[in-house]
Amino acid sequence: MAEKKTAEKPKATVKQAVLNKEAAPAKPEAVKAAAPAPAKPAEVKEAAPVKPVAAKEEAPAKETLTAQVKAEKEKVEKKAAEVKKTVAKAEKKVEKKVEKNIKTVKKAAEKANKTVVKKAETAIKKATAKTEIHVQYAGKDVNLEDIKAGAVAASGKKNATKVELYIKPEENKVFFVIDGEAGSIDL
């Protein structure tokens, strides 16, 4: 209600002013003297052209945002370069470790190979220990290797894989089976 009262007061004052003017007759001479003189056109100053304030504020805001974006982009690029360097260093370290491990494995494999070869050679030596067998009978002495060589030669086989010898001193004969073929030779 306070708003209505304030709105009514101006109406009353305007009405009173209009009534007061009607009640008092106006004097044209007094009105002319009291009225201000019209301004001369030369004295009127022109207002400066209005520049759009929003445009000025938008341009610096765009420039600021562009600068911020560029700064952030540079930061990201620097971080990416640092990450690339770190990855490259890590790759080099891993490559060095892998190469070192490969060398270690190669050395271990060589040692193992040498050990296996030595053991195999020892086993072969033990298995093929030089043995000389002599058969003595009726005043004769015959070496088993000589008998074997004679049987192999009589069979005609150069690379025999299986040699079976049967020595019969009472008959003065050696019977043999070499790679499935039978035969005999004299002692």
C-alpha cells in the first residue's frame, strides 16, 4: 500500500499545478521574459560518438582466452616432450638389461654345453675303455682284436654295427655273425 500512496501524490501535485495555471491568467510579456532564450546552434556541442563497450570487453577477453589456451598448449607440449624423454631413457635401460641378460644366458648355456660335452666324453671313454683280450691255447697266443678284424675282413663289411664271435680253440676256428651274415675263419 505504500506504493499506491507514493503513486497518488505526484498526480495530486500535477493536478494542482494545472489548476493553479488555469486560475491565474498568464501574462504573455512576463512569460516571454521568464522563458529562456533558445540556444544558438554554434554553441551546441556535439556529443562524442558512442563506442561499443561490449566489443572492447569481448576483444580483450578473446585475446586473454587465446593466450591462456596457448600457454596451456605449451605446457602440455613440454610435458609430452618430458614424457617422451623419460620413455626413451627407460627403453634404453630396458634394452641394456635385456642385452646383459642375453649375454648372461649365453654364458650359462655355453657352460652347460661344455659340461654336457665333457660328461659325454667321459662316459664314452668309460664305455669304450681299451680292452685287450688274449686267447691262449696249445702254446698259441691270439689277440681278440686281431680275430675281430679278420672276421670283419672275411665278411666284406666295412662298417659293421653288430659283431658276434664264437671261438673254438679245439677246432682252431672262429665262427662269426656280422650284421646277420654268418661265416668262419681259421685261428
